[in-house]
Amino acid sequence: MSLTHQIADIVIGGLLAGVATFVLGAVVQPYLAISMGAFFAAMYYFSRNPWGSPNGAEYNDAIDDVYDRFLP
């Protein structure tokens, strides 16, 4: 995995954390929303299969193909 792919994973994880925190912040306590946002970002970054599907390798290959198409 190249450095640009890793940076893209970090950026997407950060966006996921921010959106999840913002959405959950309206429903639950702020500390729980922040924790859940960080959990979702970590789950994406470390597994890149956040939904736990048995087809995780296929999803990761598809994400890598998108990265190859748009990143140097």
C-alpha cells in the first residue's frame, strides 16, 4: 500500500469520525458521540471493512481500485 493510499485512508477515517460525531452529537451525550466517531474511524482505518461482511477482501480490492484510479 502506497503512502498516498494510507493518507487517503486517514482522511476518509477523519471525515467518517467528524460526520459520525456531528450526527450522533444531536442524539447522545457529546463524550459518547466523540468516542463513537473515533471508533468508526478506527474501524474503517484498521479493517477497511467496517460492516463486517464476509466479502471483506472484495471490498478492500474495490477501495484500492478507486484509489488507483484517482491517486498517483
